[in-house]
Amino acid sequence: MFWEFFRPAMYLLFFVKLTFSSLACAATINGNSQTYLSKLRLLRPGDTLALAAGTYYGGFPLHGVNGRAGQRIEISGPRKGAPAVFGRLSCA
């Protein structure tokens, strides 16, 4: 009898959770050669990391960064002008 009183509210909460859990806002996160490594850890399904022009020397560690079906993670460079380039440090 106690649960009969709360059943409609439980159904409503379940519906709200299902509806809004998949609507997390995708973000465009801007990064440059100094900040992109810390920005990689912020990426969530649906996000875009927009890299500024420049040379990036820190590698590209994507451990634990995962999208989902229909919510891929995109990483892009500038659409115009100088590109974002990944280089390597010289030991010489």
C-alpha cells in the first residue's frame, strides 16, 4: 500500500532520468599548444576539441577518452590559415 502511493512519482522520475541523461550538452573546447593536454581529459561524448594553429609537441594521449554511438568525440584544427601540426622534439 505504501508503494502504491509513490508509484506514479517513481515512474515520472524514471522517465525524467531516461530523457535527460542522454541530452548532456556537447561542448566545443578550445585548446592551443600550451593547454591541449589538460583539455584532452575534459572531453566527453559529443564534445569537440578545436585546436588552434601551432605546433604540438606533447603527443596525443587519449587513454580513457571515449565517445558513444551517435556521440563521437571530434578533434579538429583550424578551418583556415595555418594548421595545427604535431611535431616531435629533436634530440640533436
